[in-house]
Amino acid sequence: MFNFRNFIHLLLLFFLTTGTLYAKAMPLEYDAGRNRLIAYMLSHQLPAQHFGHKPLDDDLSLSAFDLYIRQLDPRKRFLLKKDIQELQAFSKHVDEELRRGRIVLPDAGMSMLNERIKDVQEITLQLLNKGFEPNSDDQLEIDPKKRAYAQDKEELRVRWRRILKMQIINDYLDLLQKDNGEKDKKNRASILEQIIQKNEPLRQELWQQSMEKVGKRNKYYLRRLLQSTRQEHYDRYFDAVARAFDPHTNYMAPTSKEDFDIHMSGSLEGIGALLREDDGSIKVVRIIPGSAAERQGQLGAEDTILAVSEKDGDPVDMTEMRIREAVSFIRGPKGTEVRLTVQKPDGKTAIIPIIRDVVQIEETYVKSAVQKTPNGAKVGYVAIPSFYRDFESTRNGGKGRNVTDDLRRELHALKLEKINGLIVDLRNNGGGSLADAVDISGLFLPGGPVVQVKNSQGMVRILEDEDPNMVYDGPLVILVNKFSASASEILAAALQDYGRALVIGGPHTHGKGTVQALMDMNRNLPLLHLKKYEDLGALKVTIQKFYRINGKSTQFKGVEPDIVVPSILEFLESGEQYIDNSLPWDTVEAVDFTPWNGVRFDLGTIQKMSQVLVEQSKEFQEIKIESAKAKERSDKTMLSIDLRNMMMDRIEREKDIASAQAGDSLEHLAMDKSVDDKKEDKSLQEQIEDDPYVKMTLSLINNLATQNNTIGDIQ
């Protein structure tokens, strides 16, 4: 009988003494020598090239081991507690594995995981043959962080019984709504309410269909997991080592050009979202401006994609799926519908239908509008979706379109309107061109330092606005949120440090204050290995860090606004400070700069005024209530798995969706933006006129303009 504990000890003995295992017995795609070379290069290049110069020691081994285990069985559906304890034998030896090139942890993990997947195949088959009692009350913890590994196979069986039962009930409710809802598609909740009121019995034929669908889906899911190759397990191990240095440092295995582009950008062709793999889940990083997903309005950053289906097709489980494979299910021809089953940050699930389309390029560019305050002051509003720049055209000798030129043009147009103040909206702006962050700062400043950049050798370079001319010198407000990152934070921080702008938003921005470089591992190979192996892949390594002109880093803490306002996502732990192995906040020497001496807000006065405005605002009070409810929902991760309770939960969810689509709820402010499912039919001015953040800013600017008697004068 196979004894895995003995296998672990044997592997550990080989690792510490003699050499590599199983090289000849494995598939041809696996090359032990190639993996030894990758391990050697990781052990030398990462400590040397990474900004933090972390030593490859026991502490880093423990971090890498933890990341490796989390990606091996991210939802704790397979491995037992004793399995993890046995794998712990490797936890402090990752550094030695890499240096010696004698790697065994991926083999041990793969062998153990595959053994447990086969156990689960047998368990699920037995459970599905036995059937389920829909009305018995079961409890299922859905947050893997709160869930322990199963103690033994019996506890694993109980866990899978609850998982399968939850899936069957969800499918059954889908079939009930579809079967009863052809004439009432707009009020799906009422279908289930009527069933509860009439106390209708279980529809056995639909229940059986659900059992068959769930059985088929899990058979495919488990078979797919077993098809992961030995090399894929090694690649994930190498990536865990890289991510132990910081979350933006990665090992990227060789792929086709198409797959490489997916890994670099995370772009979902057809809907317009950026993705990342997050411990076995596919998560949305951000929505591309002008994309189908943005126009539809319901998909948002930090959503977890649970399943994907065509309009009338069966959903495919995305759990533990690699990003390349997930993208293949989401892509499709323009005009076709894809349905994403997502889990929202507050724990709600929703099915989001999106019509695949190309990005509407105009929507990705700077846009402006003019708003009027009750006292007649004119306020310009500029939305900057990203810090874009057409580098390709520039490389070819042309002058590609860029965000700085576009913003300059919009500012000139707004000046002709004789605006009394300006709002620059950086909410959900994930960054882009560093050069444009510096240049845009110069549109509002008379020259001077903007940001400091420190490299891995400790050298600090100061990037300056060298143009003494300003385009706009009136009152300025910057809007930010948790999804404002990188170049957005550089711009907001610089204008805040100078006292040039008032920054308004949640408690902090994202806190991405680092720069990554792509290193081709096929270059600068050790001489003896030159051209000996196939493509080794690439490393994306953090090499630089941003610092404000006051010496403080934007990394980790982000930018803390001058005025903190309620956000519906206030409960969401989003940002660098919540990501494992993030580089810490620190400081360098401040640089000399001349503070802004033009028209500016009195911070103490304006903060008191903003508090009053928030308290008097119906929208902000509703946001506070909704945020508290969202936090309560996100904390409630123990689900009651029985037909009636799940039916009641779905009724509540369907009502929320219907209310959001009707514009009667605050779901449209989930990203601190005023958008809805008819956004593409509205002008920018119409989109922002009900935005509570913009409305409050208008009041603040109006107050400043009135105090300074500048209505009609600021240009």
C-alpha cells in the first residue's frame, strides 16, 4: 500500500543528498536539466535584481511554501490536514532546493494532490448515486481563509456532500426560473416568491436534471485538474518563489505570443476586463474604459469569476482554472452573449450577461463637461480613465495620441467657458505612463519636482516638470478611490504636496508605488548552458519604487485624501496593504520645492464644511447604510444549504439586481461612479449630475469662489 509519509521522507533524503528524481519516468515535456537551470537562475537573479534584495533564506522559503500550498489547493477541497503537515517537511528548504537544483516539492505536491482528487472522484460519484435531501439544513463555510483542511476522508466526504448539494440547489433554482419565467423575465424574484407562497412540492424532473448537470460538470472539473502536467506544477512552484519577493514579481513560463500577451495584460478580449489569478480564483483587476463590460455596468474590480457560460449554455466552473484557459471560455465573436457568474466583494453572487464587443476607443480618452453650482459658479469636470500613450507611433517617428495633449486641449476648452474651479476625476484610474503623470502635473504647476524614483542600488532620481508655463491655475480638486493606482497616485500626491489641489476620496488609494521590468531568462545564460534548453520563460521583477517630493512613499499606504468621504466599498480590503509580501512603506529625503501660493482651499475650514455636507446628503447617508450592510454580508460566509433558505437568498439577490437596473439602489455607486446599464446612451454631463462625490465637490468649490469673490473671474 502506498505510504505517502515514507514518500515524503524519501524525497527529502534525495533532495539533501543525491540528486533529482523521476527525470526519465516523466513525460517528454518535462526536462529536469532545464528546471535545474531555471531554479539556479531564480536563486541568483531574484535576490540580486529585486528592489528589496531579500535574501534567499528560511524566511523567504516559508513565504514561498505558503504561496505554493495556497495555489495547490486554494479552496481546501482536496488535501487533508495530515497532508499539509507532511508537506511542511519542505517548508524551510525551498532555498536549498533552488540553489542545488534538486527540486522535489512540486513532485510531492502533485502526487499528493492527484491522489486526493481521485479520492474525491470516487466520493462525488457515490454521493450523486445516493442522492440529496433538499430540505435538510446544512452549513457550508465558503471563505477558504476561514475553512480548515479536512481532518480525514470522512470530513472530506461531508464537505463535498455540502458543495454538491449547494450546486444542485442553485441549478434547480435556475431551471425553476427558466421554466416558469418565460413571460416574466423582468421580475425573476416573483417566480420564486409564488413557489414559496403556494408551498409547491419539489419538481422531481428538474431536480434530476440538476443532479445530472452537476455530476457532468464536476466530472469534467476533476478530470481537468488531473490533466495538469508535471511541468505546470513546476511552473507554479517557480512563480510562488518569485511572488515571495513581492506580489508584482512573477515567473512567467514560456507560451505562445497570444498567451504571453494574456499573461502580461490579463485582457479579456470581447468584454474588456483585466484579470489576475488569485490563489485558485480568477479575479477582476479593473474594467477597461469604453469596453463592453464598462457599458454593461455590473462587473467591477475585485469581483471573482466563479463560472462562465454562453447565453443558453451550461456554465463552466472557473475554480482553480489557469488564466489562459479561463480567457478561452470568455472570448467569443462580437455580438454574442457571455454570462459570468461572479461573487461580489460583499459575498453576493450575480449572473452578469455581457454582449461581447470591441472597445470603443473614444471612451478611453480624456473627457470634460461643465457643471453649474446653485450660486451660478461654473465648474469644469475632467475624467481621466488612464494615463495612456501610443508608444508604438512614437517609436515609429510619429506623434502618437497621449493623455497629456488630450487633457491640455480639454483645459483650453474649459477656460473658454470661464470656469471657477476644476474637478479632475482619477477614480478607477489604474495608472499608465509615468512621463504623462509628470507632464500633467506641469499643466497645473509652474515647474518643479514631481516624483522621486529609487532603484535597487539605492540611487534616487528626481523627475521634474521643466515647463514654467501653466494651463490652469484656478481652484483644483482631485477625486480618487481605492482603485486609483500608480501614475494616478503620483499625480494626486504631487498636487497635494504642493498644496495645489484638494484630494477627496476614501481612506486611501491603492498603494501601488513600484515599477516592474521584464527580464528574458534566455539572455545572459551561464556559458555552459547557452542554447542547450528550450525557452526558459521570463521574470517580471520589481526594480524601482516611487516616493513623493515630501520623501514619503506612495507604496503600501497610497495617498490619504485631505477629505475622506463614505464609500460603498469602504469595507473592502483592497490595496497593497492587504496583499501578502507587499513592499513596505518607507521614506527618502524630501526635496526642495516651492509650495503653491495661488488660490487654495483652507483645509481646516473645508474639512468642517465637508463633514456637514456629508451629514446633510441623503446619498451619502444611504452609502453609509449600504456599506454597513455590505460588510455584514461579506462577513457572513457560513451559508445555510437547504432549498428554502437558498430560495430566500436568491429572492433578495434578484430584487437587488432589479432595483439596481431600475436605478432605485446604490449598486451603481459600487465603484464610486455614477453609472448604470444605460450609460452608453448618456452624455458625460448626465452621468455625473447625480454623482454625490461630484455634487459635494461643486459645493466646496462654490464656497471657495464665493469667499474669494471670484465667480466669473477665474480663468
